[in-house]
Amino acid sequence: MKTSANRPNLAVVKRESQARKRLAVKVDADKPKKPPTAFFYFLEDFRKTFKEEKPDVKSMREIGKACGEKWKTMPFGEKVQYYDIATEKRAEFEKSMAAYIKRKENNDISDESDDDYE
């Protein structure tokens, strides 16, 4: 008769295999990051003014809710400046991404071996 001490705990084995899978994901440090959306540029400005108006509010949840409500009710004319910033940053991202892809195709970017992740 087998005892439970001889069998591995299935939950532990499953967690270990999931952890290995997460480690196996390669992160390319040379790849450009996507720029934030217009809302995030607005959020940056909104946070500053909100903290000046209500310094006692420290919860990001409350700040986020207030920001979301303000963004929803803002007329498009006020949002345009944030869309312009986001569009500029997106164009810069597209250029750097095209350059990155070109470098990668020409093998100018060194690929790390899979041995580091096993």
C-alpha cells in the first residue's frame, strides 16, 4: 500500500511548472516601449492639480475615479492637447520600432541563448 508521502503534492508541482514558464519568457531590453495614451498624459497633469486642491486624499483609487470622471465629461477641445502629445510620442515610437525591426533583421541585435532560462 502506497502512502501519501510518496506522491508529490500536485498543487506544488503545478506552481513550480508555472514559475518555470514565467521565467522562460524572454524580455528584449532593446525593444522600444509603447508610449502612454492621451488619458495617461492627462492623468499626470490631473494628479498634480488634484493633490494641490485636496492634499488629504492619498488613495490612488479615489484619484483615478475622479480623473476618469473628469476625462469623460471634458469636451474634446480640452482633450486635444493630450491627443497631440500622444500622437507625437506614438510617431516617435513607430520610428524607433521600425529602426529596431531593421536592426533585428540585419542581426545587429544579439539574441540571448535559451540556456539562460532553463
